[in-house]
Amino acid sequence: MRFGSPSRRASALGAALAVVGTGTAALAPAAGAAPGAPGTRPPFCGHDHRSTPFARYLCAEPGELLDVRIGDVHPTQPSLGYDEVYYKLGRYTLGKDAINKKFDDWCEADGRTAAATVSPGARLDDPSSFTCELPVGAETADSIAPMKTVVVGPGGEPFLTDGHHTLTSFYETPDGGAGLHVRLRVQANLSNLPRKAFWDEMKAHKWVYLRDPEGKQVGVNKLPTGVGLASFTDDRYRSLLYFGRDIGYAQNGLPFQEFYWGSWVRDAEPVDLADWNPNDLDSYLATVKSLTETMTALPEDAVVDSGFTAAELGALERWNDGSAVNKGEFNKLSKPYSDAKPGKLAYTLEYKRAHGLG
């Protein structure tokens, strides 16, 4: 596929890249003196960076489920769709679920499917107050698949390549914050590369997205250094695409998939957004419907953005996956906050209303 592994370059520090599966790489440390040899220091996974604040991540291997403090992760995109985060925060703080969805989301992100038991007064920052369906060590291929991903960079710094909205939601929720831990699946360990070579690899793999909401290029030195709403600019096109998920397209694992669609909405102007009111349910629904109908009408080989075709970006063959307007995902999205099971948009708008964000 277009986003498969490119050829690897040798590390300037003397380490060689060893390909591990499709699209991931680990670093084979260069040969060195035996531990304790005169005039040498013991090796540390091929590094001499034990003083780095990210030393705990230096030895992570591709495929490993790495326990990460979310305040440590370095984003690889400059913006978020704020409305997606507002949906999650609305669901967490204003939700009508028997078990607060934040526990399901945390367990899913941790590779353990969903929450199993939740004690009265349970908190995300108190792991003893809830359990997940799968214990640590019992993960399956299906439970690992939706986990968020990370690339270990220079000095062991963890660079988040998927999950910016989820981790920001955990960061912003009252029982979350920077100190909250969750496991991330390691895509690659590039920690032996010097910084320029590291970013060359990240760009080659398309593991970084360097355009702002207006389509202008952003330098890697201008990326946020941590998660949290205040760290990102708001991309309204990215928000719009989130609510079109499984109506106009399906997620397929391509990093920054919704951003490519969002760029198409901004640059190609396939639908008129002049009347879109992001604080009104009916207006938001009408805009999502118009956009997703246009997406599914595209030929499979139509180039959408950055060389990716509609098929490569997961466009569905039929709108709402073939369901009528009062069925399927669009029907779920349409439910108002007064409903026993409100839709995602209703939670977004109620959260914005409650916090004066409209």
C-alpha cells in the first residue's frame, strides 16, 4: 500500500535498522566492548543515555505494549478536532451509561477490551477501583488491534502516532491528568537515531502530520510537546470527519486518515459549509449527511489528498453502509441529548453548552 515501509537508512550513531514485520523497525545496537571492560560503561540497550528523563522507554521493542505516562508523550500532529474531545468529555461527565464510558475507553486503549467491574467512586487514576475484561497478559490480537501507537524517539522520548484525541480526553477529564498511565503499542524504536534522521524516518513512514487547519506547513519544532487541548489548534474539518465515521468512511489504520479527508473538505470544497452551525444539532447533522453522501459518491480511484485515493482512505461503497437514514450509524448520531442513549453530537453540544464553549 502507499504507506508501506520505505527503505531504511543506517544510523549515524552506528546502529543498523532491523525490519520487524510490515511498517515497523527496531534498532540493532552496534557491537561494543563487553560489559565491564576497562574504560567502558555497561551497555543500556545500545545506549548511553541513562540520564534521560525517558530512560524507562529506551529499551521498548516493536510490538511491545509499553506502559506510558501520558504527560510524557510527544504529539506528531499540530491540531485536534476539538468537538471529538468535547464528545468524549461530555460522555464522561454528562453520560447516561450504566458504566461510565471512560473506563471502557481506558480498558480498550490498554488492550483489554472494556470495563468489567467498576467500584462506587471509581477513578481512572486509581487502577484498583475498576477492572477490565482481560487481565494484563491475556491480551488477544483483536484486543490489541485498537490500541494507540507510539514510536520511541531520540533519548527514549515517546512520540504518539495515533490516539491524540483519546489521550487528550484522558488528560482533560477530572480523574485523569498528565500522571495517568496507559499502555501504547510500540510501532518502532528509533531512539538510536540523531534527531534529523529520526524525523526523516517519521516523514518517510507518514508517522507525522505537518499541516495546520488552514493547510499551511508546520515545522517539526513547532509541534506540541504534550497532549491537552491547550497544546493544539482546533481543526473543525477534522471534527466534522469524526462524526462521519462509519457513515461515509471506515477507519482502516492509516495514520492521520481523517486529516487527509479534512484537507479535501477544506481545499476541494466538495460541500458548501457556509450554513454549517457547529452549535446546532440539526445543522451539524445536515452537514455530516451532505459531506458523507459526497464521499461515498466518489469513484474508488479518485485522488482525495496527498496521493491517497477514496478507497485507500476507507470510503464506504454505500452511504451509511447501506442503511436508511433512520437506521445504522447515522440514526445513532441523530439521537438528541434527551434520548436515553444520546448520539455523539448531542454529547458534544451539551458539553459545550454546559461549559460556555458555543
